[in-house]
Amino acid sequence: MNARSKNRLMLVTGALVLAILACQGTKSAPTPTGPAAVPTSVPPQATSVPTQNSDVPAVLSLKPIDTEGDVDSSSMATAKGISGGDAFVQGLYERPFNANTMDKYFPYLDIVQIKGYKDDTWSYLEITLAGTDKNGKLPAQYAAELDLNKDGRGDWLIRASNPSTTSWSTQGVQVWKDTDGDVGGAKAMVADTNLSSGDGYETLVFDQGKGDTPDGAWARISPDDPKTVQIVFKLSMVGNPDSFAMGAWAEDKIDPSRFDYNDRMTHAQAGDPNQANPQVYPIKDLAEVDNSCRLAINFVPTSVVPGLCEVPQVVHPGGGGCPAGKTYVCSGGIAAMVSCGCK
């Protein structure tokens, strides 16, 4: 082989070696076929909405056990007053107005009717308000207060905050219990002379689906009326009472620790919505709140129960100048005038 052939062979061999080394030193990345590292499913984000239990209240188709009307203050709103329904000393409030000026009326805080229901598992309270806010909502807190032993002293408070759906939900629903019996102060329902230092409903036993009874209480807007709140609770959660008294509350912010309100402040401090009481008019520290008298759930009162809507008949033998064979009887309730007559 001559020198020219040797040089040509060396050039070809060197080129091959460089090509091989180049191929070994660098590997081409595969052509991508789609977005890299994107999972097919994304884990759900944390949410404040509680997990719903499978034991959901049934459709409310029961007949009310008891029902009662409450004063509608809408007609007196422009006059900055009420036609009745507020008795601070007796623990009855008709105050769906702002404090001091009473120039703002809140229809979603004005209870106009309540209905109570009960079956073997659940009890329901239906609260109808005078109206909604300007957006068609009920942006407040609504509650059922239970008096299990019918002594006027509340035992349980089931509170629903800002209900917004027509489906049963535990969101915003809490249940409080008075375990030390100080709700009502020295004398149940009546304003105490010495202000109370008790802690009211101090024990939170149910919190939006959490508690020993995770399906214990629910709330919703009535599917038939956007002005009506429905609250339901499991009887087993409150000790399976066969009968009890139950009242309603509507307030901007219901404070369980302050019950009873009329034991926490004087009448002068609370003010009064009735212009006929100029010494304490208008409302002051106790404003934007309405409550009702209490329904008799599954019992007929035979004696006076503080706070109950119905007052048992009181017989006055020989009274009222009744003819022979007739008895003079007085009956009525807190929300209605007592009437008397011969029966």
C-alpha cells in the first residue's frame, strides 16, 4: 500500500471513530407525546363543608303538633315601633330593628309563625319570617330552644347559621346544652333583680356534623317558602324526650353563653321597642332579635309552664255570674289575650 492509500484509510477510520464516539456520548431525548407528569385525577381540596351522614331527615310531610303566630312588625317599621309582642321582664322579645335609632327594620329577623313537629326519630321546628333580605336570603342565625322538663328553664339550643339551601344540611348547625342548669338565672323566664353571672349554654355537643351523634341536627330553607327556616334534630341526641316545650329565635348573632338575656342586663340597658314605654324606649343593648313563646310538643298543659304559648284553663266555680250548670272558665296564652266565659 502506498503512502497516499494509507493516508486515505487513516482519514476514513478516524471519521468512523468520531462518529461512534459522538453517538455514544449523547443520547437524543424521546419526542414527547403529551403533557408530562399530569395526573389523571386531582385529589379533592380541603373544604369547610362537613361530611354529610347517610341518616338524613325525611321529607317533612307531618301534621304540626302545635303552631303559633308571632307579631309581624313590618307594618310598624316606618313608625319605629311595634304593636306588641315584647315583654322584657317575661323574656319575650320583638326587636327586629337596629339599636338606638330603630330606623332599620330587618324582615329576616321578624318571626311571624312557628310550627312544631315530631315523629319517633326526629323533631322539627319551622320558623317563618316576615321576609328575606334584599337578595332573597336569610343571612342570620335561627334556633330552637328546648325545655325538656317544662319548668321554663331552657335545656338545649339548636342553632342554624345563614341557612342557604333547600336540601337538608349540617353546615352551620350547632347544638348546645346547659349542663349546669344556670340558664334562666334565679327564676326561669323572669328578669332577675341580681344580674346572672352564669355561662348559659356552655357545652357544644354537635358542630356541623361532628359529635357523638354526627347526624344529630340539620337545617334548610323550606322548598315551599324562601322565608321559612326548618330546623330538625334527632330525639336520641337530647335524651329521647316524649314531650317538651320548644320555642324559636331569630337574631343577627345568637350568643348561647348569654342566656337568658333578661338576666344579663337591666330593662333600661336593653331598651324597649314600644313607644308607650318612653322611659326605656328605644331599644339599646338588646337589638336585632326576635323570639317566640314555646310550643307544647306532644303534651297538653295542666299547669302553668313559664314561656309556654298556651295557658291551661283555669276554672272559677261560681264566678262570672254563670247560670246553673255553667262554669266560669278563663283560658288563653302568652301570644293571645286571655278570654273568660261561661262553659
